[in-house]
Amino acid sequence: MINMKLFSKEKQGETQKNSSVAKKSSVSKKGVQKTGVVFSDSSVPKHLFGVVLGPVVTEKARLLATFGVYTFLVSTTATKFSVTKAVEHMFPVNVTDVRIIRIATRKRRTRTGVGLDRGYKKALVVLRDGQNITY
């Protein structure tokens, strides 16, 4: 089936200019809630776009949040500096420390053979005393 919207006279960029902020939400198998605010390209610097993918919603992450440590799912190319700038841009907080953990891919057996579980990266973000993030 051919997508005829590609050939319409209205450009795709014009429809996206009307809505500068949109929210999307989904939950994966690992307890990672992928909620994020999707900004238009003009409001977010290009080097910060797509760094923070969403918060990690688990019991351990909620417990750490009471101590001012928030856990986020980040892109595999994210660095401590880029995570710091992205979190400070998304929320009105001051980040004091960032720790990044890389979860490696693992082999999974299926009926048809052996496959790989997708690896990911998460960041533990420590905020200044008295500050918190609500999402």
C-alpha cells in the first residue's frame, strides 16, 4: 500500500509547527516507562535531542528518588555531560552528579533458536538538596 500523504501539497514540517510540545508514553517489559516530552527542533539544542529517553520506573528507582537520585533511560551514545545538560534543560533543577550504567546484551533462547536481548544505558542523576523531579 502506498502512503499518499507523502505526495500531498502540504509539507510535513508545517503540520508539526502547530504543536511544539507533545507527550508520548509506553511501558516496556523491563519496567522502564518510556515517557518523554517531545519538543520541536527549535526549542531543544541538537546535541541534547534524544539523550534522555525516559524515566526508569521500578521499586529501586522509586526508593532512590526519595534520596534525590533519579534514574533515566538514556541513549547508548549519551555522556555524563550531555545527560546533565539534557536534564537541566528538561526540568528546572541543578544536577550535581551523574553515574552511567551500561546494561549489556544477553542471549535469550526462543523456540526458533537463540536471539539477543537488547542492551541499554541508564543514568543515575543526583540533584542538589531540596530539589525534586515530578513526572
